[in-house]
Amino acid sequence: MAILGISQTEDYAANRFTNIRRSVFYFYPNGATTLTGLLSLMGEEDTNDPKFSHWESRLPEQRNITATQGSSKGPFKTSGDADAGDPLTVVNGTTYILVVAVDAAAEARFRPGHVIQIQVDLTSGTGTVTGVVTVVDTANQKITFRANKGTAAVKNGATNENVGKEVLVIGSAFAQGREAVNDDIHEEPTNIENFTQIFRTPWLMTGSALKTGAKYDKSGPYKDKAKQASVNHMLEMEKAFLFGTKNLHYSAATKVTTTGAGLPTYTTGGILHFLELWEAGATYGNSAATADTDDNKRIIENTGGSINFKTYSDYLERCFRVTNNTVNEKLVLCGSGFLNVINQMYEGRTALTSGLPLKDTFGMDVVKHVTPFGTVYYKSHPLFSQNSAMRNQALFLDVHNLKYRFLQGRDTELLKNRQPNDADYRKDEYLTECGLELRFPESFMYLKNINSFTP
């Protein structure tokens, strides 16, 4: 069994010092750099420029929703663009006009020859209206279709009846012997950018201190300072990969190398940055989301502080709608308070398995939760647990949709003797110039304020 789809194909311990990030991860597998450590064990890619990008393409949803024709009436009109009446009896073979919502992207996914289906309310019960599209009028948000079955008593009155109903493409149909169809549908992929960020962690010691022993180490404090610096370096990268914001600061000021004035400063976007872009709805072609109940919402505020089993199950279902093409699993970095609530929620319902073999989890302690939608691995993260504001939060990761990107020749490196030639001290530092590539942010989710469980 391979946790998160990662197969161990070599003896990493034998090569632990070839990669500083990997070395720190082995020394502290349950420490505060879980994400950075995992990225060092997975696929990584260099870049020859501080700005890097990738392309994403999504299978478009061939759907829209109905809209009012005016005066709060329903969406159905006659072929002559008049109100079709209420209730409407849809006659097989008759042409109608359907008014749809203003959504240029959605309208562009309909073309003549498509077969559409509308779920509608009847004067008694529900039913469907289906037909073949003959004209798509994107300028006026109208779809003309020829009904291919009869449906009686369709509501179309002045209280927005059958407004907001899904209009779904369920196929295409063309006459025998028809000549070429020239209406094509094509969507360009989306280019997603991020920056590499320069991380530097120096430590200094005077010449005297280098030769003076310490109570805890007769050789002096150098090794301990080096160790602390490596951990701090990874911590800062970890936090940037989680919470960083993509940004370039550059001014026309006189360049001063001692302060950085007039020189460009890049910061990399972390996971939450991409979730915010997704929810804004302006980058990926999706609709914006503001309420926790919105399908596209990925940063769940849960302002009430409590959660019940159904609501949490709904969030799991939403998070698993999109996964990588390797495994149907999510790794959850969370605080101890969140795990406590989850434990209470599932007590007596299902088994949360812990104590998995270390060889499968690279030494991490995780809790396994098998759901109907996929497998969840909960990992308590010290950055969450030790912060009272984040103790009851959880970040769901689709690990195979993450990639570590570093500038060529600028991956994590220990640089020694950085002091001036005439200095009576020694200065060493860890330096990394790297960024995070995140694909398909809808496969991630951030739950906040999970403070208690309501049965």
C-alpha cells in the first residue's frame, strides 16, 4: 500500500545528505515541515526564470440555467419571441425560445444540433422538456430549440416560475445526409503563473566563539546553530508554500545592494493564494464563490464554529469531486483541535486507523479515514496545533497536484564563509530560490473554525 500514491523505489536514507530538505525531513518526520519534506520526495522541476507557469484545461460543463423573460415571468417564449403562456403545453416538433442566464462562457458551449434537457416544475409535480437546438443567440441570451417530446402543464408564470433551472446538453442530433457542420466549440487552456522566492537563513559566529566549547558540545555551538538554521529555513519555506501570496515588488529607486532598495523582490503564491484565486472566479473560468454552500467555495469559513456529520460529509464530497489521475486520496494537514472534533464526530460510526507502517508514510504519523468518496489521511501539523488561531483548522491537499519548482542552480544549498575577507567572524547561510506549482485548486480545501461537533 502506497500512502498518497508515493512508491518507495530507493533507499532514501542512504542518500539523505544529497538534498538538505530531504535530510531535515528525515530527522524530523513529524516536525513542522511536512509539506516541504513531501515535496522533496516527489517530482520537482527547475525553471530558468523567476516567473514560471503551467497550463490547465478543464472539461467544460455544457450547461447553463434559465432566466426570466421579463416581468418575473418564466423562461419559455414562442418562436415569434412572445410569451408562450402559463401553463405551457410543449408540443413535440414545435419551436420555442428559451431565455438563459447571462454567462458568455456557458452560452458559447451550446451550438445548433445539441440536444438539451431542462428539468421543469409542472402544475403538479416535475418533468423534463427536451429538444434540438436550432439557433444560439448569445447577444440576447436566448436558445431556440425544436421540442422532441410533448410536456404538458409546464409552469411559466409571473412568479419566476422555472427560472434558475439547469439547461443541460445531453447529446447532439443531425439529419441524415446533412452537409458539414461548421459550429465548433473550443476553449483555450488557462496559463497559471507563480514566482520563485529567495529564502535566506544566515548564522554568524565570531572567531573566538568558533574556538570556544560549550557545555552541551565541547566543539562549540556551531553545529547546533547550523542545525537550527536548517530547520528555520525549512519552516519559512513551509509557511510560504501554505500561506504565501504571489507578488513582485519593484521600484525605480536607486539600487542599493545592502538594503535591496531598487531591486526586485518576488514572493511565491502558496496554497491559500490559489484557493483565493479560484474563489474569485476571474482566473480559471469558474464562477465566483462567497458562501460556504457555493459549489466552488474552497475556503470554508464555518463562522458558527460547530459542524455536524452531514455538513462535513458534504464538504468531503465536494473536495473529492476533482482529484489527480494517480490516486483518489487527500492528505489533511490540521491542528489537534480539528482532529479532536473529527474523532468525536466519527466515534461509533467508523474506524479512524492510526499507526500505519512507517515505510509507507516516510516516518509520518497519520490517521487513515476511508470515506465513500476517497481516502483521507489526517496529519497533525505543529504549525496548526501550536497556534491557537489555527488549532481548529485543516488544509486538504491533493499532493499529486503540487510540484516544487526551483530556479536552476538555486535549490537549497549551504553556502559557507560568506563574510568579508577581513572579518573576524564566520558567516554561513542556507539559500533557496524556489516556488510552488499548484494544479487544479478545486481539488484542495481549507476548513476553518471547526471548534465543536453537533450530533
